[in-house]
Amino acid sequence: MEKIIIGDNKIQKMQTDLGSIIWSEFMQNDKIANKYWDSLYTNFSDYQFAVLDDAKLLGIGNSIPLYWNQSVEKLPTEGLDWAMEKANADFKKKLVPNTLVGIQILINPEYQGHGLSYKMIEIMKKIAFSKNIDNIALPVRPTLKSKYPLISMNDYIHWKNKDGLPFDSWIRVHIKAGGKIVGICSKSMQISGTIAEWESWTNLKIQTSGEYIVDKALAPVRMDIEKDIGKYIEPNVWIVYSK
């Protein structure tokens, strides 16, 4: 029997375990996200949830509330990193949040493809609306974009399938669930590391400066041998739900 838990201190451990299975190693090295991640479970625990079937974890949802003084049609070109920083700054200032930013929805691989994503989106909506927050904004990471890293996100979001719906399966879920694309957050995440670190994260051999195609990355990674740094700037898609 499915059970929803919200704000339980067990969620963080479950999220860490599931995330280590789903996310590539380089994706776990965003310094800003890592800096503020624990705040999800200290300052914002009421916005974290999990769905279980008896003791089996089906999925995890993470979100963070912030105050946005403009229309959700005008969200910044930054995304996840911006939201993590701003939400914590707003919390210190005791600003009343009016926007919930969805950080991630993780589905246990054993249960993917069975419609659970729609349930997770609805839970996130209910949490927001129960807190008198009318807008939910998600810096969505399109599932299939990593197969087309040289295509700009601006072009990719206009791709369609044979039914005229978004080509990307994760974008398609959000559109069918009532979401609306409002723009691109071209600098949603920034991941930097030494050349040695990138070689460790990706199992690539990097001997020349330039742009490298990295498995599961949505765009090329820029490597600079002389400066001993590789930098990945991930574009995401702002999708908004409003009450």
C-alpha cells in the first residue's frame, strides 16, 4: 500500500542512496548545490517528500521555497544553483515565500515508466498550495537531451514527437500534467573540477584543451589543460505550474 511521507528525517538518507544510483558522478559535484543541500532537511523539511510501497521506496521529491518579486514568466537565466542560494538568503531575511522551486524528482528505476512521475508532481503541487504558495517553478533537466549535447536547448525544446507533443519524455510529462514552458535557465548548474577530477568522474582521458562530450551531460564540458580546470554549465528548462 502506497504511503506518502513529508518532512521525515529519514528522507535525506533515502534521497542520498537513490541519488547515488541515478546521478552520474560528475553531477554530484555542484559546489553550490552541495553547500546548501542539508538546508533542505533543516530549514525546509516540510517541502521534502517520499512515496513508499510498504518499505519499498518508489520516489523522492525535493523542493525549496523562495520569494520572487517578478512574474514567473521572467525567471532568471540561472536555475537550480540560483534557487538554492536565494531560498537560503530569503530564509535568513525571514521573507515570506511565494514560489516553490522543484529541485528534483527521483523515481526508483524499478518503478519508472508506470506513471509515478505524475503522482510526484501532484504531491509537490499540494505541498505548495497548502503553504499558500500559488506558483511552482522547476528547472527541468530534459531526460533525452544528453543524447543531443550539441543541440542548443532553445532548439531542443521545440522538438516534437509524431503526436505533436514534446519530443523529450520528461518535458512531455510536465506539459501533460499542466506545466508551461516559460524559458531556458542556461546556467542552471555549474560544475568545476581539475582535469584529474574530471578524468576520475568520467573515465575519459583528457590531454588537449577543448570541448568534450561527457556521458549524461546535456552540453559539452570545456576543458582547459593550462589552467587545469574543466567547467560544465548545464542548461535546464523553466517549467511553471500555477494555481
